[in-house]
Amino acid sequence: MLKSPATHSSTAPVAADHTKSKAEKSEAGFWLNAKDKYYAWIFLGPSLLILSVFIFYPMFRTLYLSLFLTNTVGKPTVFVGLSNYINLLTSADYLSSLGVTMVYVLAVTAITIVLGLVLANYASKQLAGIGIFRTLFSATMGVSVSVAAIFWLFIFNPSTGFLSLVSTWLHLPQINWLTDPIWAMLAVIITTVWMNLGFTFLILLGAMQSVPTTLYEAASIEGATPRYQLFHITIPMISPTLFFVSIITLIEGFKSFGLIDLMTKGGPTNATNMLVYRIYKDAFYSGNYAQASAESLILTVIIAIFTLIQFKVLEKRVNY
């Protein structure tokens, strides 16, 4: 028997009211009472305090100092607005450091990713004794910056270094690795790549080992060469990991300090005076905290721009 329209219309509001009241009761279960808010502040308080002291306050203090002239102890004296930024961006020395940093960062990022990809590709093969090579390739992750600098300083030593002995044995001209501007930059790049290679290799190796083997088996049946499999199977399948590694390596390149300080101290003739090391020298050697603050903010903007470009350009090629 069919219900009349009047009966149907009278029961619909009742059902709607019942559903609404049920939803309100469900939402009411997620409301925080005063006691819950108290516990929330207890758990969040330490983190917020640490972030405020070590992140937010230094960030705003740096912005504040960059708008002033300061004395040798960092006290602001005269408000100058954007003059510190204008002076930096029109300074030949600063622009030279910026150019040197760009060359260094791009070279380190490209070489590290390419070498890490090649080594991970070979280490992912099921070969006898490959575990030993995997350990050797990733061993640099456990080496500190100071130890790496001492190790490579010995290798680059013009008198007793390993490269000097090889050059003598092969009757090749001696290279002043750390006193010639061009070779000093190359030496720092080699050392940095060696330091970063272990992390990059290990991350890419893990990504390659997660690629289904059935894809390679099907490609082999179709007659695909190892090179074709690398560029059309492996790289597309690990593209999210490559994207992550490229961003991390680029940011770490901009932040390089320890190796520069221990190996070249920005020399010779400022050939390796990267932006981070320049900030350090301007602040703690020259006492020009205002200029160093402006340099820090410019560096932050540069890193943000490069990261944004990577997201806009590379993310389109990532297969999730």
C-alpha cells in the first residue's frame, strides 16, 4: 500500500531533526574542555618555548638588526632601512661570493646525484660480495666534517699528499690544489661530494630495491637493454626519491661551512668564500652584525627561490 504525500512530508522533518541531533552529539564529543586544554598546553609548551628561543627570536632579531647599523658587540645604533641590502647587492665582493656559491652548489648537487645514482644502480644488482661495496659506498655517512677535512688535506698536500705522489710517479706537473683559485674550488667540491655521497647513495639504493622485479623481468623478455631499463623503469619509479634528494643536497650545499673553514678559509683570494662563510667572517671577525644579518636573510630568500623552482620544475616529472 502506497503512503500518501502528506504522511511522507510529515516524517521527513523528523528524520532530518534526528540526523542533525545525532551529528551535533558526535561533534560535541570532540570539544575540548578546560582540563584538556590545560594538558594540551603542557605538552606543547616545551616545544613552543624551544622554537621561540632558538628559531623565532633569532629570526626576528636578524631581521631587526639588518635594518640598522651596529657596533662591534651587535648593538643597533642607527636605523638605515634597506641600505644594508642595497650595499650588498651593489658590492662587487658580495656578488663574487654569490657567483662562487652558485657554481659550488650546482656542481655539488649535480655530481652527488649522478654519482649516487650510478653507484646505487650497480649496488642494487645481486652479485657476489656486493654487500661489501654497499658498506664502502655508504661509509662516509659516519665520517665527521673535521675528520673528512684532515683526510682530504693530507691527500691534497703539495709535498707529501697522495695526489702529489701520483703526479710525481706519472711525471705530471704538480697541482697546487689549495693555493690556486680554480683548483681550490675543485678540491672543495670533490670533498663535499665525497661527504654527501654516502647519504645520497643509501637513499637511492633503498628506493631502487623497492622497485618491483617483475618490471625488469618483463623488460628483459622484451629485449630491453640495461640502459633502457635504467632510464625508462628505474628513474621514473624512484623519481619521488630523486626529487627529495635533489632538494636536500641543494640546501646542504648552500649551508656548507665546516669544510670551507678547515680547508681553505674562503681563500685563496676569496675563491671559495661561500655565502655562509662570508656571513661568519663578517659577524665574528669584522663585527659587522648588521651586514651579516642582511646576508643571512638574502641567503634565506635565495634558498627559498631555488627550492620553489625545484618544486615547480621537477615535481612535474615525479611519478607518485
